[in-house]
Amino acid sequence: MLVDGKWTADWQPVQATDAKGGFVRQISGFRNWVTADGAPAPTGSGGFKAEAGRYHLYVAYICPWASRTLIARQIKGLTDVVSVSVVEPALSEQGWRFGDYPGSNPDTLNGATYLHELYTRADPHYTGRATVPVLWDRKTGTIVNNESADIVRMFNSGFGSLADDGIDLYPEDLRAPIDAINERIYPRLNNGVYRAGFATTQIAYEEAFGDVFGMLDELEQRLSDTGPFLFGKRLTEADIRLFVTLVRFDAAYHGLFKCNLRMLKDYSALSAYLVRVLDVPGIRSTVNIDHIKRGYYSIRTLNPNGIVPVGPRLDWR
């Protein structure tokens, strides 16, 4: 991580733990918003007006949080408005790296070798993890936001007429139930798999393991009774947040993160749901299983020899 703008030691997946030895995720440090007129939004300061070609998104295909933003960018028709760079899948000793691995790009915008260089360009004294996604402002040369939940919502409503209004990912009449289901899925499943994989004690691992499969069982029942999406016929941000975890489950979390009670393919309703979301125009292009496997299996603390498994067979590919 960065400490006062300086990279310290080799990259490690766990920087903080709770009293039980459980994995604690860092809070995002840049929380400004793009708005149609540049006015301030829920957090941060104003001055970030929606303009075509002004903003650039840095992502990793392996990262579910970054993939949320890629999906929202596709669905809202912002591919010609917000440009994208993809880091290499394997985590280096200095974290995310730009390069020419298939599906990745050099950073032609800022000329960085490592993502953390963008953080110190935005704040020379930054302390914290250099995470994806990053929404960058070409005009002011700084990071607008590095919180995926914020970026999804600003792609949904912050770009005004530049975005496609055919799908509203956070419709006003569903905001309360969307927030409620997000608050259940995030700690138990989205972050639950990480709590299991990066647990440093048996009790923390077993608690996270129970949360993961308890949530999968609950969602299997919900999607057996309703559908095609979490809120009927309307695709929302809650579906995006769930999908990015499900699509990585069998390829990474089941084996590497020891979430091995069942595979996703053992859940019929969730498996069918995964395919329905994949078939939404634009979403399949945001999924790169090679990057996902190579990225997760490059984490040395979990896989010291760096061997990437050939399987599993994924019927939806």
C-alpha cells in the first residue's frame, strides 16, 4: 500500500483484520461525483460536469467491483463517452500493473506503469490501497472517484442526456428495496467470499463460509419464486452487484477461497439467472475468465507456486 505517497513493501491482500481475525476491506478515499451540471452530489466536491471524452475509467477484469462499473457503462450506452484502460490480471509486487497481456492496455493517458502512480498524482501524500476501479478526470488531472457503488450510480444518472435512459438501474420506486437487498448481499456474499478467502483464523473463516452459503441458499429460493431478475422484469444495480460475484464463483472462489460446500452450478435457479444476466446486451463483453483465473491465482499468499488450474468447466462460456 501507499504510505504518505510512498509504496511500502510487497503487495499483500490483507492489510487489516478484526478481533476474530476476519478480513477488513478499506474504505474508498476519493468520493467526488460526475453530475449533469457539475454541481456537488452526495459526497465530495463539485466541478465534475458530465462531458463526452472528459472521463477515463481504469479497471481490472478480475475485480468484481471494477466489473460493476464496466457493466453500468455498457448498459447506459457510455462506451463512446467514457474511455477505459484495463490493467494486467496478475498482481505484481506493486499491485495493479499496466502492460500488454492480452486484453490489457498500457496507460497511454497518463504513462503510468503501476496504478498506484495515479493515486499519488491525484494526492502526493495519499495513504491507502491503490484499488480499481478509478474514474479519472482528464480536465483536472485527478481521480474523481474510486468507489464502485458511486460510479455505477453516476453512470446511471450523472451523465444526463449523454447516457441511454432506456434502463434505470436505480429507479425511484425501487430504491428502498434495492438498498435493503444490497445491504444483505454485500457483507454475506460479495465481501463474504473475501472474508472466507482472506480469513486469518478458523472462526473467522467458518463464520464467513456460513454467510456465503446461507446467502446463496436464500437467493436460490428467491429466484425460484420470482424472476427473471431480483425485482421481476427490471434489471437493476442489485443484479449487477450479485452477478459479478456469481460469475467468479466456480472459477475462483470455490477453490482458491475455500468456499467449497457447493459450486454455483449446483444451484439451478442461480445458474439460470447467471445466464439471463450474461445475455443482457453488452454484459458478456465485460467478463474475461482468463483474467479472472490468472488474477486470483496470482495472489501468492493463497497460491505460492502461481499455478493456474485448467478447470473448472463452465457451461455458460
